[in-house]
Amino acid sequence: MPLSPLDIHNKEFSRGFRGYEEDEVNEFLDQIIKDYEQLIKEKKRLEETLSSRDDRLGHFTNIEETLNKSLIVAQEAANQVIDNADKEAKLIVREAEKDADRILSDSLSKARKIAIEIEDLKRQSKVFRERLRLLVETQMDLIKSDDWKQLMEYEVDATELKSAEPEKLEVVEENDIEKL
């Protein structure tokens, strides 16, 4: 058990022949008591400081552990977000590829239909052209025929037209037209 300042103060020495000077010993003991009290106070203050710092260290250690756990949770969350984003990106790419394939297929189908329609229109155009050519040739043959010449040379007596009834005139005109 360590000495206390009171133990030092109450300590009595036995007296011997030619002992130490009592006043010097008492002064020295008083000085020791003061220094010892001061050391005890300093020790107590240091222990309190150490205790306070231990408490703070414990607090900061708890904070550090909490932060480490939070970082781990945040890292796991970030990894999960990255994984989800990666999956979603792959899904979007697959959907885009499907859409592109569908659009390309639709475009090819439409292009085939248009090509078929173009070929059909070309055939129809050839048929129309041939029919038109035949029609024009037929009309040219009609124009070149002698019937036109005969029609132009045909003479009608105007006196007969005046005396004829209007109904008969129409019949004559229709007959003449049929001859053409």
C-alpha cells in the first residue's frame, strides 16, 4: 500500500545518540509532503484526463465501427445498384435488338411489297402501252380509211332536207352516222 501525505506527516522517528537535527528533518518532510501531495494531485488529474480520453477514444472507436459498417453497407448497395443497372442495360439492349430486328423485318417486308407492286405496275404499264399503241394504230387506220373520203364527198340535197319532216331528218342523220 502506497504512502499517503498523512502517513509521511505522522511518521515519528526514534531518537538515537547523535541523531539528525529535528528541524531539518521536519522541513525536509514538509517539502516531501508538499511534493508528494502535488504528485498525487497530478496523478489524479492525469488519471481523469486518461479516463476522459479513454471515453472519447471509445466513442470514436464506436463511430469508426459504425462508419465501417456504413461503408460496407454502402459498398454492397452500390454493387447491387451496379448489378441492377447492368441487368437493366442488358435488358434494354436485348429489347432494342428485338425492336431493330422487327423494324428491319417490317422494312424488308414493305420493300418486297413495293418491289412486287413496282413489277406489277411495270407489267400493267406494258399492257397499257401495248393497248394504247393498238388503239392509236386502229384510230390511225380509221383516219386513213377511204370512209372519210367518201363521207367528205357525200352530197346531200338541201331541198330534200327542207321538205322532210324533222323526225325523218333525225333518222337520216342517225343512219348516216351508222355508216361511218
